[in-house]
Amino acid sequence: MSTTITPANLNEHRYKMPVSLVAEIKRCFEWGREEAVEHCIFVDESQGPEPQHFCYFPRSGRGCAGYASNLEWTDCDGLNDLIDRYENYETRWCN
């Protein structure tokens, strides 16, 4: 399940996201580059307790995925595309 993050609700969700991601979202809002972003979290117990974060920036056509401070960026067409690219990293990820 994804959450739409806007300037109005960023503070409400900031504690669920890595600090670097919150900072990037905040900059995008302040500079007018984005009006809203899509964010979701997955916990894969087989990979450990740390959640995976996926965040899509629609105006930029970019997204980031990864764990806490280790987020990687790629071009993508939506949150589902971002997740698919991450799951098929070797063949679909582009920096």
C-alpha cells in the first residue's frame, strides 16, 4: 500500500522515512519541483528487519529504492515500475 506525501502531510510521515529521503522530498516541495510523491514501505523478513523504501517523484520521472541511508535512484514511470525495476535490478535499473 502506498501513501501520497504532500507538503501538508510530510511532517506526519517523516518519522517513517530515512532522513535523507525526507530532506529530498522537502527540497522538491520547497522548490516547486513536486506537488506530491508516492511512498511505500516493505519489510521482507528474509532480508532482515530493516524496511525497504520506495518513493516515486512523478514530475521528475524518477524514483528511489533501498534501505535507510542506502537509497538508489532511477528513471521510472510510476511506483509499480520502480518496484519492478528494483526487483529486476540487473536488467532494468538505470542510474
